[in-house]
Amino acid sequence: MSFYVLKRNVPIEESYDVVVAGGGPAGAAAAVCAARSGAKTLLIEATGCLGGMGTSGLVTAFDPMANGVEAMVGGFMREVVEELYERKFLGSKVTPEQWRKHFLAWIPFNVEGYKLILDEKMTAAGVEVRFFTRVIDAEADASDKRVKGIVIHNIEGYSFIAAKAFIDCTGDAVLADLCGADCWEAGRDTPRIMPATLPSLFAGIDWERVRRYWKEEGHEQGNGVIRKGIADGMFVQPDPFLVGMSQIGPTVGYLNGGHLFNLNALRCSELSRNVMLGRRIAQDYLAFYRKYIPGYEKMEHVTTASLIGVRESRRIKGEYVLNIDDYMARREFPDQIGIFNKFVDIHPYDTSEEEYQRFMKEKDQQLRMNVGESFGIPYGILVPKGWQNLWVAGRCASSDVRVHGSIRVQPACAMMGQAAGTAAAQSIRLKQSACELDTAELVTTLRKDNALLPQKEISSEMTRGSAT
């Protein structure tokens, strides 16, 4: 490969205390919580809104936030959900019990309401937000493991921004990788890549007829219906896994369906090819639902998402690697910054019958928490091993593949973001590095900020270690 050498005079901007890359649920929480802790904070987001997969990605329901006995998710995420409820931006049938107590209860929300509230939270906290902006390079000292600054690009051109602390909430560990932090890549360091999807919004649905059909036929009939559609040639991709349509309005639903298999989300060519395939698959689902399931006859396809729902791409190698043994043991950590109990959600890896049966067997057997159970998310998964002023939060945090299948969702990402933003502000205030942070101080602060952290013991030193 030959290279073109690009030389530019890049203007140096004023510096910040904390720079957050990525404005999804993790980045939004990180930025607001860092700013509320007194840090001068800049949030960089590649699209034109905050919320990530919940807004640009049209995954318009939060995953379960309680374990059937009590709430697990507090802090910034709960604050946002409760404001969405007060302002009537949640589904019409949603009650506070769904995030305070109910087991496996998803919480549908209005996309535009979510965008608006996140904008307001940024303004109130004093966060500077730059939309339509990407991190394209970084200046970092690999020997000292310290980030000095980043190069960004937007409509105004290039800029260099220095800061005391940086938080990578890009989902793909873009900033961490640019800095030289050690990472796993799906497909390179794992035998397979978890499939992605391109969600869609649909309107004109008669939800009462839909519910009546499923009540009469039984949800187990879903696989039979999709197989009939496949046999009738309805799909360009014969995927036997039917993801259900979820109600988010009186006649509106969202479908997080239509797998994009073997997508390497770190390759632009594959993102481009698969987003086109996803749009084609959405039309197949439109025709399928209209033909086979009562209540969908007049359904219209409103839009596909502007972001692909990538489930797996790149994850850092952190001070701790959360692993499936921790999950199965329902392990509690003294430095945990969140608790969670979502099942391990790893979708089929291809369209074969063998893979579908493996998926169904694993789904029926395993890796699910019971009512009242949870596992801890330790601080160490947010810190690339040895790094001084760099954190990650969200989908690129340090875990094995199976636990990643649980914690890659919006509520868990927001808890990680709150912890990273709070930790970054603490590191500046108390002159502590990310990899040597006083985690007892962090947990105490998070509790004051309404995070739900029930561990009986806390420690000033983080849990460290690696997955087997």
C-alpha cells in the first residue's frame, strides 16, 4: 500500500478539562456528570443529535432497569426516564413500576422527546456540544499512556483540542485505538462477529388486532409464520429468527430486525454494503407483516435508522475484563459502578438451521438472571490497562463476548458513562490517574448522585484481572 502524505496547519483551540467523544447514552451521561462535577466539558458527536442507538439508531425502548424486586438503574439514566415519563414521552401504557420494580420490562419512548431532554440536560449542565464532528486523530504518549490532545474535523475544518481527561464513548473504541490502547476486534480476535441490524419505524398498525392474534395463536407460532414467509420467497435473506414488532405509539411500532451477518463495523465498505442490504430487508418485512399477521394490513414503512445497530466491533483490554464467570456467580465488586441483570443476548451468527437450533437451545437453557438477582459492573472495565487520563464507556468497555451481550445496551451504557464522567472530574480535582483512582471516593460520589450501588464493602483500589 502506498501513502499520500497530508500536511496541514491545524489551529489549536482552547483546552478543556474533559473531552467526551460520542454522544450516545454513555457519552451523554459522561458529559453531563463531568460538567455537574465542575469540569469544563466538551462533547463531540458525529451526528446531529444525542442518544445514539436510541435516537439515530431507532432502538426506541430502554432495556429492563429492574430485577422484579427492586430497581437496579439509578442516577442519570433514571433521571432521564422519569423526566420522559413526566413529560409524556414514554409509551402510553408505561408506569413507574416498569423501571422501579418489574422484571424484564422494556420501556418504549418517543425519539424526539428523548433528543429534546438530552439537549436540555447539556445546556443546563454547561456542556459544550459540537454536532457533526468526528475525532480523526490523537496525540498520545504511548510510554506514559497519557493523551495530550485530539484532532477533530467538521464543516469548519481541522482543530486540535487539548484536555486533562478524555472519555471514549464512540462504541467502536475509536479514540482509544487512535491513542494506541490495546483492544480486541471482533472477527480478528474472535472466531465470529455478532450480527448487526438496521432498525425501522412503521405506522398504521392496529395493535389491538395484533395482540388478539398473538394471544389466540401463541407467541411460539412466530417461528412458524416466519418460516412460511421464507418458504414463499418473501425474503432476500432467509433468516428464521423473527424479531417482534414493538409498540411505541397508538399506531406506531419499531422493528429491530433483519440481521446483517458477518458485518465488520470497522470497515467502511462493509458498513456501506450492509446499510443498503438493511433497507432492502426492511421492505421484505413490510410485505411479510402485511401478508401474514392480522393488524398489519395497512402498515406503512416510515423510515430506517441512520445508524446501523452494531452489536460488536472493538473493545478495550481494561484493568479488569468482566467475564461470564462473574455473571454466572452474580458477583458483587467493591468498586462496582453499576448493577445489572439483563440476560446474555447473543443473536444467531448465520441463517442456518443448525445455528438457529443452537441459539434457541442456549436461549432456553442459560445465562439468564432470576427475579431479584443481579451482577456488578466494576470500575476497572472503563480504564484501558495502564492509561492515565483515558476512560471508555458503553459498548467498547472491557468484557468477554458473552457478558458483552448483556451490558452493551442503553441503561448499562448510561451507568458506565456516569461513572466515567464522575471519575474524570475526580481525577482532575484530586490529581489521581484513571488507573490508580480512589474507587471508594468514586462509589461514594456516585451514591450521592443517586446511583444504586448496594455493595456492602467498598475499596479504594479497583478490582483488576483478566478473563480466562
